[in-house]
Amino acid sequence: MKALAIDTSLTRITIAAKNDDKTAYLTLDIGMKQSEKLIPSFEYVLEQVDLKTSDLDYTVLCKGPGSFTGLRLAFSALKAIELAYDVPVYGAGTLDTYSYAYSDLDIPVLCAVDAKKNRFYLKAQYNGNVLIEDGDYEIEDACKGILKIESDRIFVCGSDAALFIDRIKEHVPSKKFLYLRGTPNETENLFAMAEEMIAKKIPALKDFDGPVYIRASEAEENLTAGSNTASK
């Protein structure tokens, strides 16, 4: 199939294009320059596999949680392609995308993404069962969820697996945490997940579908804090 995958849920953006058996990837760890680099980047990867935007069978993105700005950028870009060329957009949860490649492991898999302010976006699964629901967790609450997992070994994945283990291990010494060094290419998972959705006839995202935000943005938090102060 001919497809474009984008993950902008982190400050690092990853884009991939596939044209049947040809695939091109591009990862940019460039901080806050996503808005100016996103469109040229996906045009570049499409060119590498001899595709035009109008050739695409589908596009797919990480729909959150993650960077507020990054998620909006990806949705805007792919919805524009859908509008112009009638190319369906599929979305997969960020935590599900990062843990997809490890779903067949014989131990629980916990995905961790740094949500800043000493909090993490987390989700734990095993054998198709959710052990810790998608959420924005403080360390204390993460510990409570982990202690409820029966296994004494837990595989941790995600962009911030090592950081999460470093923060959590002294609080739950009864658990052994495993992880892989290095950063896997999550766009491969996005392609696989989208094509599973297509095969199962799961509908693409609707016009009104948008990013998944588990927490309020910093601007919203500041507005709420200001309102609370003013009301006193």
C-alpha cells in the first residue's frame, strides 16, 4: 500500500512514507521547530519513494497523548490531505503505538512518556488486558498501579522508559523493570496498526475527531489558576 505516517506527539518528530516495498523514514529532534519543518519533511519522504500526495491510499498519525502543539500540527496536515485528495486518516493512541511491537511478550508491558512536572503518561497491558489505564500519573499514583500488577517483571517501553525506571525503581523494589536501549521506529507500528484497522474495516477518523489530550494545556492551567485567584 501507499501511505504516510507521522508522529509529532513528542518534540522529536518522525515521518515515514511507504510505496509498497519501498519505505523512507525521517526523524528530526529539533525542539520547537516542528511547525516550519513538518510539511517539507513529509514532502521529502514521499519524494524518496516516488510518491505524490495524491497517490496515497491512507495516512496515519499518533493521536495522543503528547505535545499539544505537535498533535494539532499532525492533525491539521493530514486532514488537509484528506480534504484535498480524499485520503482517509487513521489514528492510533501514542501509548498503544509505542507498545505495539511488544504486545506478544510473556510479561506485562508498560509504556511511559514523560509528561513533565514529574508526571508520566502511562499505560500497561498484558495478553490484551489493560492493567493500567491511559493516564497522566504522578510517581505516587504510578507506584500504586504498578504494585497491583501480579508479575514481578515488567517490560517498560516508550520514549522515556529509562527515565521512568530511574524515577520509579526505588519506590517499588519488589518489581524488576526491563527495557531496550535505543529508540525504535514507531512509524513502522503506525503502518501496521492502520492496515489492521483497514483489514477489520474500522472507520478512519471523522472530520470532528481530534487529538487525545489527557491533561489540560499549560495555558488552560494558567487560565484556571487565574480564575480561581480572581474569585477569592
